[in-house]
Amino acid sequence: MPVEAHAWGFYAHRTTADIAEVNVSPETRAKIEALMKSEALLGTPECDLATLQDASVWPDCVRRARWRWGYTAAWHYRTAPICEAYNPRANCSGGNCVTAQVERNHRILADESLPDHIRLEALAFMVHFAGDVHMPLHSGDKDDRGGNDRETDYGIVPSLNLHWIWDGPLAERAISDPADPVVRRYSGAERSDLGGGSAADWGQESWSISRSFIYPTAFDTENVCAGELPRKTALSQDDIVKGVPIAKRRVQQAGVRIADLLESAFAPGPLPEPERR
């Protein structure tokens, strides 16, 4: 049986890193590789951090050692009620949410005065959390921990949950079409379409998708805020087909935006200022 999911699936995360790696400059790739040489100083031999793909899943790996990394659990999401007005400053006390941590770790990565292993840790957190914030149910919530408490059948597969489905099988289906690969060099026009915005903007995009598509589709109602939703539902094949392009675009957006974050972090010039909260 699936366990509670807190982070975008392994395959989706690594795919965002694949996209980012293809879309950064050779200079940025070289700087990333240089930071990777400090991996041993992190003291996490059970969790590899030798490639950008490793970085995309490293925060989930280290979190298994709760005695050491448990404090990072709240950094993977910032859920907001889909039936209330979106507030980008709520539910993030002390910067303990995914959007704030994208900004914080981007700032740390950009600071060349810090030791390489500190910047490497920040790189991994930034890459992973930029992926997390693009998974809609890390932002949208209907009193169910981002869909974790909604038992949901996935086609003929019974008894998953809504969060798990969007975390794993739906995202994997969306990015597995060999006829339309997501890992490639994107044109300037495509990057302009997919990129842009701040972490807070990306969180609001995810919240909006949860509000306008995920919950209405999963529960076959246009007005998900009219009352309580059942704790069990099912996604039909038609529901899944409609969700695939949305999930695919979120993976593409995450990969392109991660590339932009990496380029700006390694660019010469003044350090980026995090959003004031």
C-alpha cells in the first residue's frame, strides 16, 4: 500500500533536473560540477549528491534521518485552502515553507563567500523545492493535507490517494511519451512561455490548478466549495487524459525555471534579494 506522499515523485524530480541541465550554459554546468566536489563534507554518504539529478531528490533522501533533518519537513510544501482567497504570506511562519525556501537557498547558492559544501546543500534544496512547488497539491488543499486524506482510485488501480496520484503515476504518464520528449533544449520562445515569475507566483499557479481542475475533476463538481467532499473518489480514464497535459506542463515549467534559477545564482553581480515577508 502506498505511504503518505510529501514530495513530487522521484521520476518527475529527476526529469526536472534533466531539463534544467540541458538548458543551462556550459559555464553554469561547470560551476555546478565544481560544487559537487565538496559532497563528502555534507556527511550524507547514504544520499548521493554528485549530479544535478541527485540534487533533485537529495532532500527527500536525507529527510529519512529525522533526528538530523526532520526540521526540513515543512519546507516541501505550502498548502493553502482552495476555498479561501489566496494569501502568499500565510502558512509560512519563519520561512518554513516551500516558496520561502526556494528563495532562501537561491540566495545562499549565489553567495560565493560561503563554503562550497554549504552552497551545494543550498543547490540541492533549491532544485528540489522548485520542483515541489510546481506539483499542484503542494499548494492547493481542501482540509485534506493536499489530497493525502482523499482515497482515490486511479483508473483500474484502487485505493491510492489524490496527492499520491498527482505525485507519481499521473506525472510519470505525462512525461513518458517518447513522441514528445520533455527533456530537450527549449527555444527562446518556449522558455519565455514556460519560465518567469517568482516562487510565490509558482505556488499560486499550483493552487489555482488545484482549485480549478484537480478537485472539481476528481469529485465531478464545479463547486467544490459548496460543502464537504467525500473522503473517497475515483479518477476515470477521461479524467486522467485531461490531467496529463497539465501535469506535463508543470514538469516542463519546473525544469526551465530551475535552469533560470541556476543561471542567475551563478551569474556575476549583486546577490539576489529574497522577497520580504
